[in-house]
Amino acid sequence: MSDKQTFVELFRDAAPYIHAHHDKRFVIQMGGEIIASNNFQHLIHDLALLHSLGIKLVLVFGVRPQIDALLKEKNITPQYCEALRVTDEASITSVKQAVGEAKIQIEALLSMGVQNSTMPRTDITVASGNYVTGRPYGVVNGIDFKLTGRVRSVEHDTINKRLDSNDIVLVTPLGYSSTGEIFNLSSIEVAAQVAIKIKADKLIMLSSVRELKDEADNIIRQLTCEQAKTLLEPGHYNVDETPATALAQGIKACEFGVERIHYVNNEVDGALLQELFTRDGIGTLLSSMPFDMVRQANANDIGGICELISPLEQEGILIKRTRETIEADIQDYKVLVRDGTVIACAALHNYADEHIMEIACMAVHPDYQNQSMGDKLYKYMEMLAVEKGAKELIALTTQTSHWFIEKGFAEIATESLPVKKKELYDYQRNSKVMLKQLN
Ligand SMILES: CC(C)(COP(=O)(O)OP(=O)(O)OC[C@H]1O[C@@H](n2cnc3c(N)ncnc32)[C@H](O)[C@@H]1OP(=O)(O)O)[C@@H](O)C(=O)NCCC(=O)NCCS
């Protein structure tokens, strides 16, 4: 494939996301290791690019390694309890210094705008301030966390006003109190609370370790809140402490209305862009609804179904169906949709007089084959057939008989087809008739 073709395809694939993200509010949390990484300048450039595409950004940063480095210079040993810093008077000076330096660094990089841009008005204004009020974390299990704090409240109206004025809002991990104290906060908690309070469309947590992995060390691509909670149960899954905190705060944000939480490993250059502008993303997506939803098809899905099955019809794998036939039978169709694209479909036709149902027009988009989607959809259709009282399930196939055999089907004679189906059987096509007894 030529570079030009690749570009055209990539641009076409990204276009719906550019459109969908416009004017949306994203809160992006960056761990301190991100600021210290070689990729940081690229990340800031990508953030400037998102801003130029009309995405409203709130950036929340952490500075844990920077604070540790400053304490080391002063020969102070950092104190942690359960992954949380105990911030005493000596350490708060280093906290303030690290936060100040990081803030200036981010503002300076953002001031460069979208580098080499020929676009007018790419100047970026950054707004930061006392948006977060803190309160003491307190004494927990006998340990006094001193100036380590929790989020007490967020000035969400002010943040939203800044966003509406086209500023990028920069939020530090410091919380101020009405009594003049300064608290050292977890940037993960700050980001989650800000996302909840400003009613953000997305919360994105970036780090070098933030992707979530299953027991076999594979990246978990999608999670519902319920699944995420089971990961946090003791002994269920060995999440180390930072991902566990990020996961717990992500669940909270999700339960309080932030629809999508993304965990992205920023070690990969351009990871944020891949996560936001490609269908499959690169990290882990936590959402309150299952991402892949098998659902009843409706008239709006007909175009997507036709697009999915037309190449299979041309290859002779599926029998040809007109748009009108699909429209007439649309109640029989179920679809699996990802970000608005039909990536799998199947129909269940009922021969009620004979207690037989037919599974038909079963297709999975080539990009998603061999990932158990076909299996998932098939099981769903079989469950529906059982629910509707079918005793037998049939399928007609020219090239997929073994797939059905593995699901418990066996080949039967054409004569055994339900009467109505037999009348329509295409003897030239000579499909195999497969049958499964349903218990
Ligand atoms: C058949 C189809 C629906 C399976 O969906 P899928 O999501 O890729 O399947 P799953 O991930 O659940 O299962 C994958 C397994 O099925 C096997 N498989 C896929 N197509 C097969 C076929 N035509 N014959 C036999 N086995 C097949 C794969 O080799 C894989 O086996 P493995 O796990 O042993 O390696 C999909 O391949 C498809 O859309 N094919 C084109 C349309 C079609 O044939 N539809 C059926 C019309 S009757």
C-alpha cells in the first residue's frame, strides 16, 4: 500500500472521531514520570493539537518522582504509607517547588502552540489557579499523614468558564484550605474529582504503567465497572498500587457519570492520538456500559449491515439479500456495534409452526474475526432461539459447516428443512443444511 493510500485511509478512519470529540471536555491526568520522560514534549504537542481541534482540555499533573529527587538533594528520606506520601513541613517545601517547576514547564511548552502550524489562531492560553480545596487526609491506622490531603471541593463553574473561553485549564496537585494551609493531593484523585464535577466526557489517565493487564499479562482492552471491581477484590488480581488507585478512582468517576475512562501507557509516542482517533485505541477503556453490545438492529443499521455483508455476498459465502429484504426482516437481525460501526450481524428467522429457527446472515467484520465475536454473537442468538421456544436451530452454509459443527450442529438432508424454507431453497447454490437440537 502506498503512503498516499495509507494516509487517505487513516484520515477517513480518524474523521468520525475528530467530529465526535469536537467541543467535548476531556480531563487528562499525567503522572510525574510522564513529565520527566523523553516523550513529554511530543505529548504536549499532541495536547496542543487536540486543543486546536476544538477539544476542551483540563490537564492535571503529578510530581511524585520530582518531589523524591528534591528530597534526596536535601538528604530527606521520603515517607510513604500504603503508597501515599506522608507530607511533613520539610517535604511540603519540596512539593511546592516541584509543582511550581512542572507548572512553568508545561505552560512554556504549551505556549509554543501547534509547532510548524500554518493555522491562524493557534496561540494557546493556559489558565491555572486555586480550583481545588483540600482537607487533611488525617490520621489513618495511627499514621498522621500531616499535609497530605484529600479533595474537598472543586471550583467547577470557574473551570467550565475557562474552558468556554478556549483556555486549557492546568490543575496542580495542591489543595488550598480556607485556613490558608496547602495540602499535597494525589493527582489521580484530583483528576477524577475534576472530571466528575465538570461533567467531563472523558477522563484519561496517562502513565508509563497505567495500562491494565490480565493474569496472562495481556492488556485488558475494555472493562465495565462491574468487571473492574472484581479486579480490585483481594487475591483476584495482582494490580500494583498505582494502577489500583487509578482503577478505583476511575470506577468512582464512572459511577458518578463520566462515561469513558481511558488508561493509556504514554511510553509509545503518539499513544494519546491512537487512543482517541482509532476504533480500537491502544490502552484500556473503562465504561459503565459494555463496549461491545449485541443489540436489536433497526432501520439505521441497514446501511452498516449491507456494507458488512456485501463483500461476503460477492465471494458467494453469503446468499445475496436486497436492502428491501433486510428492511422487511429487520426485526430478525441483531448487530454488534463498536463506536457506531456494525462489526457483526446475524438474523434469526422463525418457523414457529415447526418449532424451528434459522440462524442466518452471520458475519463478523474481517478486522474483528478470530476474537470470539462470532462465538459471542452465536451464543446470544442460540439463547434467543431457546427463549422463543425453538426446539431446533438450523443454518445453511457453503463454506462454514465446520464452524457450525464445532457449535454442536450436524449436517442433515435438504428434505428435512422446514416447509417454507424448502420452497425457497436454492438448489444451484447447494448449501449444506446444518441442524442443532436445542435442549
Ligand atoms: C464464521 C465467522 C462468523 C466466525 O466469526 P469469528 O468471530 O471470526 O469466530 P470466532 O473468533 O468465534 O472463532 C474463531 C474460530 O473459528 C474458526 N473459523 C472461522 N471461519 C471458519 C470457517 N469458515 N470454517 C471453519 N472454522 C472457521 C477459526 O479458524 C477459529 O478457529 P480456532 O479458534 O480453532 O483457530 C466469521 O469468520 C465470518 O464472518 N465469516 C464470513 C461469513 C460466514 O462464513 N458466515 C457464516 C455464514 S453461514
